Amino acid sequence: MSNLSEETRKVAQRWFDALTGGDFETALDTLDENVEWINYTPVPGYNDDMKWIGTYRGRDAVLGTLQIFTGAVDVKSEKLVDLVVDGEQAAGVIHEVSVVKETGVEFEIEFIQWLTVRGGRIVRWKSYTDPSQIIRALRGDKPGEVAA
């Protein structure tokens, strides 16, 4: 493994350990001051309920979106399932089980966080998942229920 990949793996592992351990201070410390944060793409009429999504720049903006997320959702478990590193790129697969505070409805997802690491910091973060389970829980639909 190249030195670049080793450095990327260290930063990514620190990020995922902090994130899954609920240590937001350490997690934020792995982010570059001007990090590009892409948390899905808002689609009007579809995922507007996910108030924390969108594209943001900078650590303070990321903290703001994380606060919106944790204000709406209680994360029950979050686990790194797989981590793949190549050069300055890292992709982590996360398994998450959470409950929407307002509805009390649980959702379970697997999502990918694609990281770009330069100079020992995450300079770009992009998230990929099927948000339908999150949207269902935000709207209060129980698993197996068909929305009216």
C-alpha cells in the first residue's frame, strides 16, 4: 500500500471511528476548514423532509447540518461495515439504525460516504444511499404500511 493510501486510511478510520462513536469533536477535527460536504441532492416534493441534506462548504456549515440531523433523529447504532482506500480516495459503508424523534418510527439504512483526503484532512465528503426508508420514517409511516 502506498504512503498516500496509508495516510488516507488513517484519516478515514479516525473519521469513521469518531462518527460511529458519537465523538463529533474528533470527527469535525478530521475535516478541512473548507471541506466540500455533499449530503444527497434535495429533490423538491420527494426528500424535502430531510432538512439536513444539500451541499455545504466549511466545518461550521457541516456542524450545522449535523445538529439539524441529531435534532430530528436519534441514532441507535452506526457501524462501519467496509472501508476501501485507493490513494486519496476512501469509501466507507455504514450500517445505521435510527429513530425519527417526532414520529417514533425507526429506519434502517446502509450508506456510502466517499471521502477525498489531502494534507491529513477530509477535503470532500459525499454521501450515497436510498433515502426512502428515512423519508418513510420522517412521514410517520410504519414499516410495511402503504402511504395513503
